[in-house]
Amino acid sequence: MNDLERYRQLIGFSPDGVHELDVQGRIIHMNDSGCVALCIADPAAATGRPLAAFWPEPARAAIEAALLTARSGQSAQFTQTLPATGGEVCWWLVSVHPYLGAADQVEGIAVISHDITERVRAKQALDTVILGLHNQLSLSESAGETGVARNEALGRQLARARLVRKQVSDREHSLKLQLGLASAAQAVAEHAAQQAQKNEAIGQLVAGLSHDFSNMLQIAIVALSSIQDDSANLNETQRRLLGYSMDGVHHAALLSKRLLAFARVHRYTAEPVELGAIIRDIEGFARHSLGASIDFRVEPAATELPTMGDSHSIEQAFINLCINARDACSRQGAIRVRLGELVVGEAQASTLRPAGDYVTLAVTDNGCGMAEEVRERLFEPYFTTKPEGAGTGLGLAQVYGVMRQAGGFVDVESAPGQGTTMTLAFPRLQLPAA
């Protein structure tokens, strides 16, 4: 999962309506709350159309003015009534913010709509109660009404008004907290978008270098093959050295192909895969990535391990686990990879660890281990214990995302000074009997 997909999952959890627009105000993406806010039944059909087209005619001037302000690099905010699906009228606090890129150029616009209907209705109810009290007090004074019973009734009504005022105040405080969360989510989204642009640029650079390197390797392979085809004039030592050279350039070509595959943007596509075959295919690339100072071993399973998943994403998750294990060993230690099976019974099951049959991939290192407070934040995006510049904090977040998409889970066993074992559990694919 890349940063953009993670960011869009994040805004999908928000109760606020979020619309991502291009500079012209056309819809790029919206969350479910954004569809509800504007009564959009088909988000796919709405993509590419102007956001203002989905606003009622009386409200379009307000949103178009706010979009014009955002195009100039400034944020705007206004309140607006919009009809809901059931026909009732809802109040919305609409915030419009520009996405600023290089040289503070506006590259897109975010529209966040927060439902303030309850706050408005509570204020209207409070105003009605206070107006009624004033009217009754005026009548009492004009009629000269005095007496304990009348005063007690007014006192009770004033107490109820104070209670309503307190409830409104508490509600406004809650709304401010929610708006703060929305602002924090927007900041995370902007950071994720910047990181995604940086990662995309790095990927394009790596892909270009890998492609050029592969072309140069092909020239070397052709030249060595020509010599191999006419090896009668070579002595035994030269033939042996030629064989070593051919093996080396073929291995380098395979590594270049792997690097090119990792650099490309890849969409998650679930299909039947065999976990052992994926690890066998990527084992050589992982060994080369870890370096000669790491004692790296893979213990295969005795049986096939079928599951539904995306082979490319599983490979990336495996490499991320291996790189983390290597760093935990300070680039000098032992890493063991074990493939196996797991059955989670009803007694051991939980929300994040459903009961069922699983096939597993476990990566164990003899490194420094982790404290409990680190384990609790292990899968948070951008959380890292590595020095600045040594890690992005996205590797284990990608692993967690892959397992969520596959319907599995991650088990972590670790303690300071005792190493770490991270086990990826994928739901077993039940194959039809032969």
C-alpha cells in the first residue's frame, strides 16, 4: 500500500465529508461522508466533475467564492444549509484549503464539511427557552405578580435554561475537538502526499537506473555468449573463468530485474498464491539485500501453503521484515525465516485475530529486541526508532496494510535483549479436492 492509499483510508474513517479537488475544482476523490453530505449515490460517476455542480443552486455562489480564494493560496470557511437524503435541512461548517507544492504553487484543493446541525438546533432551542423566560418575566412584572410559587416556577425554568446552556457549551467543546482532529488529519494527509511524491520520484530514479544497468548487462551477456560459443581456442582455466563470468552477469541481471519490479508502482491484486513459492522466488534477492555479514537461513514448510494475496505486496512485506531484522542486529547477526501453519481456536480468537486456519511466515532475529512502549506503536505510519535519515517509519506500516488487505494478522514476540519474531498469518485457501 503506498502513502496515497493509506491517506485515503485515513480520511475514509473521518465522520467529516472530505473532497479532494484539482485546481479547477473537479472531484479527484471523496470519502463516504463526503458522498452523504452532497447526496452523491455514485462516487465513480462524480469523479472528474465540478464539485459545485452537486451543490444546490442557492449555495453555489458560496462554494465557488471559497474555491476562488483557495486558488489564490488562501483558506476559506463558511456555514451553509444543505438538504439531506431524507429531505431535512442540515447545517454544515465548510472549510476550503489549498494544497501548496513547490514554490507555494496551488496543486489541489481540499474541502472539509463538518455537520453542525446539532449545535445549531441546540442554540435555537436555547434561544427559544430564554425568549420564553423573558416574556414570562415581562408578563409577571406588568401584571404585578409576586409570590413564592411563581418565583419557584421561574427559578426551575432558569435552572433548566442554565442546564441547556451547559450542554450547548459542552457540545461546542466537543465540536472544537473534532475540528482539531480534522485539522490534524489534514496535516497528516499533506505530509503523506509530500512523502508519496518523494517516493514516486525515488522510484522513477531507481527504475531508470535499473533499466540502464540491465541494458549494459545485456551487452556483457551477448559478448560473453559469443566467446562461449567459440570456446575451442580457450584453455581450461579460461573456460572456467568464462563460466564464472556468465554466472555473475546472469545473477546481476536477475537482481536488476528485481530492483526494477520493486521500484514500479503496483496496485494490490488478490489471487491464489503459494506462500512457499513466493519466498523461494525472493530468497536470493533478500540474501543479497541483507549483506554477507548476516547469517540468513530459510526453513521451508513440509507442505504447500496456499492463500489469497498479492505476490508483489507479500514480497515487499517480507523484504521489509528482513531489513528491519537486519537493522535490529546492527547488520551483524542471524535471521531465520520459517514457513508453517497455524490454527486459531475460538478460545484464542479476538477481533484482530479471528479464529480459523492460517499459513504463516515468521522472521526471527537475535537483535536488540523491543520494549513494550515501542511494540504498541510498531505499525504507526512514520514511527521509527532509527536515527533521522536512516528510516521513514513506513516499512512495518506497509506490512500491516498488506495483512489487513489479505484478511490476516501479525503476531509480534519481543523483549529487550532477546531478539524479535514477527509472524505474518495469512488465511489458508481451501483448495478443492483433486
